Amino acid sequence: MKYVFERAGVVITKENRKDVDRVIHSIVGVEYKSCPDTWRAVKAKLAEDEGAFIQELRSHASIDKY
């Protein structure tokens, strides 16, 4: 995921970690805190269209960026 965050321009900090996690859950449509289901969905989304996933992650202004 580090590569994905770098491509999206997202900096993970102690302060924004939960916000980023919620954004990822929202992108893949999985209820927050369901980690195994979320990461399966993330892997599938990245395999399907990595660029679209990164663009969606990038579009969330509430998370810190470079």
C-alpha cells in the first residue's frame, strides 16, 4: 500500500491514519473495521483498475497530502 499512497500523494500520519482507513473502506464499500474484507476488496480494486483507485483516494481532500 505504500506505493499506492505515494502515487496518490497521501502522507500517512498518526493523526490521519483513521481518516485514511475510513476513506479506503468507503472506496471499496466495506463497513468500517471489517479489515479482512476490506483488504480483499482493496486488492481486487487495485487489480481491476489501480489508477481509478488511486484517483479516488487522491480526491479525498480531508486526508493529508504531500
